[in-house]
Amino acid sequence: MEKFLAKFNHSQASSSTNGNPYSLIDDLNLDSLEADPGKRVPIAHYNNPRIKDEVRKHYIQKGPCQPKMDLYPPTKIGKRVRQFCKIWFEGPYSKWLEYSVEKDYVYCLCCYLFKDDFFHGSTSEFYTKTGFRSWNRALERFRKHVGDVNSIHGKCFNKMLDLSNPHQSIQVVIDKHSQKLKNEYRMHLEASIDVSRLLLQYGLPFRGHDES
């Protein structure tokens, strides 16, 4: 993949995009992508669909950023000092929960990758852009973020699973079914052409053996 993608020059882009070096990203080196969720470029800034898909596949293959540290930065919340707990990486949120060492915030990998496909706005941006750090209510907020099966998070999570297992995705099944229909149509078309050629060759009428 690297030989097809040139490394993006941030300094050149800044002069041509009015201070936003990512607004016209067309290609990049996958090795240059930030692992830390607090330092990543928003997925919406990759305006080339091919590049966006490659970025998504890269992060899915890498998995959520989950640095295991002996001690996370303490934060005073109310009268108590609290901090992120690495045991949260091992629970029901292990497949999407991410932690930024740079900012000491948590993020959601699947919502970062796919949220803009379903919703354009600031709802739950703390899981994709701003980050979340209310450690005293972390588990409660995690559950609220996940929501039910029809939540934005649930839809993003399913899309992440589909992209990580392409042979099992619904789109692949549809594509295979569509290809089968195309093959059958082609076979019928070729048979009709062969019959037409035969009738034309012998000067026979294009009808049945009687007037019915």
C-alpha cells in the first residue's frame, strides 16, 4: 500500500488551506497515522473515500489504543482524587475504549471511525474529538454511550465489525448475490443472441410454431 500512497506534507498544505492542513488530505503514509486518539486527525478530514477506508482499516487492524500503565495521572474531582483504571480495558468496553496518554482522556474507536456516516454534529463528541475524563462516573457514562442496539455507537460498532470481517459483512453477501444475478442475466442474454443469429441465418421468423 505504501508504494501507492505518498507521505502527506503538512507544511505545504497549511499554506493552501487557510490554516487547516488536513482539510484537503488526498493521500498519506499509513505509518504516519497517530496511534494516540487525542492526537489523531478527525476522520471527516480525509475527503478521499479510498484514503478514508484505508485509514479505517489501519486503525481497526491496530485495535483500540489501550496503554497499560502502572499509574495514570490523578485528577481531583470534588473532594477525591480519581484516575483512569486499566481494568476497564478488560471489561465489556474492551473492543472500543481508548485512552490518550497525551491528554488523559478516553475515546471511542468505532465512533471515531464511523460516527459521521450516521450523524453530523457535536453529539457525544467527547468520545470522538473532545474526550471524556469524569472518572467518578466513568462506568455509568460508558453504559450510556453504548445505549441500545439502535444507538449511534451500536451502528458504528457493527460497521467496524463488518470492516474487520469483510467476508461476513452484509454488503459482501449483497455483492455476491448481485454478481450471481449478473452472471445469470449474461447467460440469458448470450442465449438470446445465439438464437437470434440462428434465425437470421436461415431466414426464420421470430415467433413460435403457431399464432398463439
